[in-house]
Amino acid sequence: MSTHTQFSAEDFFAQQPPPKDLDKRLEAVQRFVERNVNEGRRVVLITSGGTTVPLEHNVVRFLDNFSAGTRGAASAEHFLGSGRYAVIFLHRQHSLQPFSRHYSHSTNPFLDLLDVVEADGGVLGKGKAPAEHLPLPDGHLFPPIPSMQSPPSSPPLAYTPLPPLNADEPPNTDHGLTIQIRPPHLAPMLSLLRSYKVVKSLGILHSIPYTTVSEYLWYLRGISRVMGQTKDRQGQALGRRGMYYLAAAVSDFFIPYTKMSEHKIQSGKGSLVIEMDQVPKVLKTMVDEWSNEGFIVSFKLETDPSILIPKARTALERYGHQIVIGNLLDTRKHEVVFVQKDGEEWLRIPHHDGPDGKEIEEDIIARLMELHEAWTSKGGV
Ligand code: PMT
């Protein structure tokens, strides 16, 4: 007999324990939304990255959903850059994030863009091996690398030539050295850094990490409810001025808490058979109960072009939200289709491989902002 259970959203939240810091996180979201709505901004919740399904409580193995987080992180930058939106960025831990994604270790290794220039103008590592510069015992090439989280009070080796930013930081010792950004990289890095600092200083980006599908759904519900209920000083709810941009790739199946193995599953029995239950579809509940008429955009990822639009349309009809953006795995960076009640609209950009090419998220967000504007004016907010 199968033990498969069809969970409603209600059952799911009754049985899956919440993330331990949920309340604290939601209080911070509430403050963020209140402040931004009072400063005249709209608020968009962006979900990004893939959810995991752990196989054990003491998790050694898990199933993962495909998503690097590029769509979500790039989209966040365009919403922020418009000056009209504050962004709540609900993202898979360690997936790509707005701004820092441009210097991820794989696409643009940050350390390769920097040179260490000595007092005499020589560049460390070019010509002479760096070890020649360092008085290290026992043939070591470099000393232990200090932790960025908690720098030691007196660095064993300072490659850091700049004066400390805060008076209580220890003084640097290698005043003869300078860290220099290689010329072709300076302009883009400066532009990125300026954008990042503006966003930081305005306090318009609030990030929350998740890992499992259960954490994702708890945060999705909590944040949507907070957005739905928050009012501005005039007593007007965020309501239609809120947008929900659901780019995360969410697992369709999971193992309920009570059925999950406590310890690492042992390999002694040969094959492994896993039975998983269906994750409840929460979009309908989001529309009907949580979001208070917010503008909801979901994504549909397929690999077979012939089913993309029919599947997107089915989702739209089933959940009753505003837009499904369809994309195919192979072409998702160059074309997407907006599926709405009254028709379909393709957005396309030329294929590009270089770092300076335009990203399709620029056009997606520009179009969504127009559609959101129309949605808010229809609702009279
Ligand atoms: O991050 P990248 O590498 O750039 O890739 C981006 C992407 C391809 C992952 C993205 O563009 C995309 O298509 N995301 C949705 C993938 C998908 O088909 O998800 P889904 O079928 O699991 O869910 C459909 C929609 O409902 C999604 O918007 C999802 O966030 C939402 N959903 C689904 C299930 C659930 N229980 N709750 C949800 O909110």
C-alpha cells in the first residue's frame, strides 16, 4: 500500500517545522517594507535559485532543483536601478546575488583583476616569485590567510596598504604596497561599486537565504503576508503596489519531516527506493489569501518548446495570477514569453557571449514595470 499523501498548503505548514529564525526575519521584513513604502517606493519580492529536498534530518544527501540564480540576481539590479522599487531577495544560500554576481569565482575571478604594486613600482608575482618578498620560515610560500570575518588584531602579513577605514582597526604595516585594479577592469568595477553603494546607503535591498523547499515555502508565505498587510502612514496597504517575481525553481516533491530518516541512509541494502510526496501548489493561496491583490509573476521552465505555452496558460488559469513568463532551458537568456489572459508576447535579444552584452532581464523588468503600473492604476492605489 502506498503511503503517498496529497498535502494542502495548510497541512504542509502544520507538519513541516518553520525555519528557526522565521519570526525575527519577518520582523525585519516588516520594518523594511514599512520604511520603503513610506519613502514612496513599491516593493518587489524576488525568489531566486533552486530549492533542495534533504533525504535525512542530519543531512548528508539532498536533491536539488536547477537554477544558478542569474535570473533573480540580474532582475533585482534592474528593479533597484529604476529607483522605484525596494527589493526583498529570497535566494538559495550561496546562489548568485545582485552586484557580487559580476565577480563570481567562475565567470570573472576577482583576484585576477588585481595587482599588488610595490614601492619601487614592481608588480608582485611578475618577474620575481612572491615568496622572494616574504621572510617565511621552512620554505613556506605564504603565511596562513587571515579570516575576513574576524581579522587578527595584528596581521601576520599585510598585503593591505590602505589606511584602516575605522580608527579602531589595527594599523597596516606594508605601507609601501598598493593594490591596483588592472586598467580595463577599473571602469566597470567602479560603476558597479557605485551602484552597490547607492543601494546600500538607501537601504532598498533586503536579502534572505533559504536552502530547503520547506524553508522556501515558510518564507514565501511569511513575506507575502507581511507585504500584503503592511500599511503606509496614510493607512493605505501596500496591496497592488507590491510585486511577486517568482523566479525560483521549486521542487515538486519532498519527504515530509515525519517520514525522513534521522541519520545518513546506509548503502548496505543495495538499491535505494525513495517515495516522495507532492509539494502543495501555493500560488492559488498566494493570490487568494496572502498577497492582498499584489501583482504576481510566476515562471515556467520547460525543455520541450511545444508544451511551453500550453503549460504556462494552464498555470495562469489554475492560479488566477497576472503573468506567467515562459522560458526554455536552452534559450532562456535570449528569449522569454509573457503569457497573460489576453495573449502572448515574446521578448527577444540577440545572442551574445561577451561580458558587455545586454541581458534580457533589462527588457523583462522594463515591461513588467509598465504592466505593474497599469495594474495599480486599475486598482486605484
Ligand atoms: O537561475 P537561472 O539559472 O538564471 O535560471 C532561471 C530559471 C530558468 C530557473 C527561471 O527563469 C525559471 O524558469 N524559474 C521557474 C522554474 C520552474 O519551472 O519552476 P516550477 O515549475 O517549480 O514553478 C513554477 C512557478 O511557481 C515558479 O515561479 C515557482 O517559483 C512557483 N512555485 C512553484 C511551486 C511552489 N510550491 N511554489 C511556488 O511558488
